[in-house]
Amino acid sequence: MIRLSQVSRRFIEALVSREAGSAATEYNEPGSAIWQRTGFMHRQRYAFAARRITGKRVLNVACGPGYAEPMLLMGHPASVVAVDYDIDLIARLQAQSEAPPSHVEYMHANAEALPDALGKFDVIISFENIEHLRSPELLLEGVRRLAKSDAKLILSTPNRMKYSDHPDQPYKNPFHVREYSFGELTALLTPYLTNIEYFGQVERNYIGLANEIEAALRSLNSLWIVRVERAVRRFIGKPARAFDFLSFETDLLPISAEVCNDVDTFVVIGTVR
């Protein structure tokens, strides 16, 4: 999560207050300073989701700057629709997208008013989103409308007890309308989800190390012996397995109410009612 200086925070809060009650946008762009600290957690969540979407039609709500979709495609979904309420951002992503339209499509949509025209989905993802919403129930109602039978919602949000209500160093993120405790999150989700599983993330500054390891593995991937192996696999009809550059699931573990305040971020999977 973003931790700003007092001056920067006051400036942003002043801007937010002028928006007549609407929440400001908070994007974590790859390559930015904040990405160096929080990027690992963002990538970790999408790697977690990618392992659960093979063959599924997927909706990614509040997709942000577009780093997530290539990770989701590594999970071999049937297709991905990525939406965001920032129309200029969506226009940029549509222009930059290199994926075939049959696999990923960027569309403009408000998380609190998801249109039926998006269609029906097997899996709906909403990471680091509900804390920005004034009416998160509207998102959940939209999820229910767009969910196929037995569809899954995969959602994440910061743990209020580690941020705005931290006992020693409380931090009020000016972009957040409301953060949730474990109990509050459960109360919000239970009317809309069944068979809920809870996981937790601990903030790690891994992104620099991750980039270094990924670069090393890419170099290894270019060695002649690897190319020969792939050629042999293609010849015998066995698909070559791409390197999984890092398992970003390292610190994403199941949690319960008893240990919920040991984690910085909640990640939830549930079946849509």
C-alpha cells in the first residue's frame, strides 16, 4: 500500500475532497517507486488467480494499468475481459494490447454498475478494489448478475487492522473510502458468497529480487540445450513447458479468524450465490 509523506498526503486529500464524494484513482504502475515495494504483492495475487482459471471465462474488475492480463493468460483461460472505470486508461490499453481479441478484451465499465452486456463469467477477479468503493454491495450484486452457475469470485483488500487501525503506526490512505477487518469483510461477503476460503499476504519488498531472478532465468531459457529440448518436444508432439519465473504464491497462505491480524492483505475465494 502507498505510504506518503505528510505534505503529499494533505495535497492528495485536498484533491480528493474536491471530487464531490467520488473516490480518487490509485494505480501502481510497474516501474514506479511504489511498485518497487508493492509490486510483488500485486503480481503474487494474479499468479494465485491464474492457477485457478484454466479453461474459464474470466472478468478482471478494476484492471488498472494492464500488467495483470499477461499473467492471467499464463493460466490458459478461455478468455479474459478486463474492465476499468478510467476511460482514458482503457483506450490506451486497447491501443497497446497485443493479445488476440479472442483471449483478452479491455472495456470501460464502472465496478459499481457492471453492465449485463459484459456477459456471463466462470471467474470474476477484483483485487484491491472494494476499499475504493462507496457502495461495495453494488459490485457484489453485479458479480452475482454476471456469474455463471458455480462461478467463483476472487477478491483482495487490505487488512484495516494493519493500516488505518494499526495499533502503533496507523496509516490513512487518502485513496481508500473504507478498509475492512476480517469480521467486517466476512459480513460484507457472506450474503453473496458461499464456501469462502481466506488467504493472507504479508508485505514483502521482493520486486527487485524477482526482477533479477527473472532476468537470470530468461538468460538460461536462451541456452542452446533448452532450444534443443523444445525442438525435440515439438517433434514428438509433447508441448514444451515454459519457465515459471517465480512462484509468487510463496507467502499467500490460508488463514482463519484466529490469525487474521498477522497479515497485511486478505485474499478471498468464494462461490457466488
